[in-house]
Amino acid sequence: MAVGKKNIDHLEENAKAAVLAYYEERGRLYDIMEELEKASAIYQQSQNKENFSMMRIEQNVYPTAANDRLIFFQTSLHLPLAEKTFTERNLCEVFDRKTGAYIPIEDLFICPLEELGSQLLVLAHLSDADRADMEAAFRREYIFFTEDSLCIDFPAGSLTNYKEQYIVPLKYTSDLRGLMHDWAIPKEG
């Protein structure tokens, strides 16, 4: 599944059980019947039913980063929008490595939740128009972590300046580290 501290097998049994229970309780992030109905409608409207492309729904969870205290997971969700077109969502969940307790993203930062989007986006070196658009659209659930970056994943349709999904990666610079608790920063590499 992963290597080193990111491998769920390296968690204590009680922590592993708590993390797995969290995902079992959360379940699917989509309604299968709703997605089948959408796919059927798209198929019925298709001009070329013989060459209609398969429509895929996929939800995967995997560890993306860790440190001595935390393990970070990413849920990737692929949902069809139309034939040959899909949307992708990346969601982050953070857990205590010893207990498996879920830790809300906002608890990783020292700045208040109301300022988090603007504080992070200042570090991205965006145009004023893009920054204003992204600050207005920002949601904490758009944040996910990798070993070398914090990413803000704006889903398709959430921004006025970009129609498609748009991801803002931020390296763990001293400025970004200054917004986070020391214990919350993933170990790089």
C-alpha cells in the first residue's frame, strides 16, 4: 500500500482499527443509483450508442504523507459528468498515529479557520483576480497533503476564472510552516 511511515500496517492495531472504522462508517461519497440514472440518461442522449464509452465511478483511499504523530490519507473520487468526461475530487483525512483519532484539518493550523484560505493563497503568488476568486471559493475540505506539498483542490465549477478542476500546490516553505503547528507538518521524502 505504501512505504515507511505512510504504511497503514505500521500503525498500532487500535489505531488501524479506528482508521478503518472511520472509512467504513463514512462509506461511499456518492449515491450509486443517482450515478446510474445519470449514466443511463447520458447513454439515451448519445448519438452513437454502438461506440458509447464506459462511464467509470471510482473511490480510492490511500496514505499520502506522515510524520511521527500523524498519518494523512487522500480520498480520490472520480465521477462521470458526461460521456468521456469526469470530475475528480481529492479529500484529505488526518489521523493520530497512536490512537487512530480523526483530526480536523483546521486543527493543524495556528491561524483561525476564517483566515486560512487567504493566508494560504497569499503564498501561492497568484494574480489579484485569481486570489480573490479562490478566496471566495475556498473550503477547508479542498486541502490535501502530500509528502512535499499542501494542495488546495478547487473542484470543477467552483471558480469563476477556471471551469475545470484547479489545484494550487504549496511547498512546505518556512512561510507555510509558520501557518501550521510544528507537530502537523508532514515529513518530506
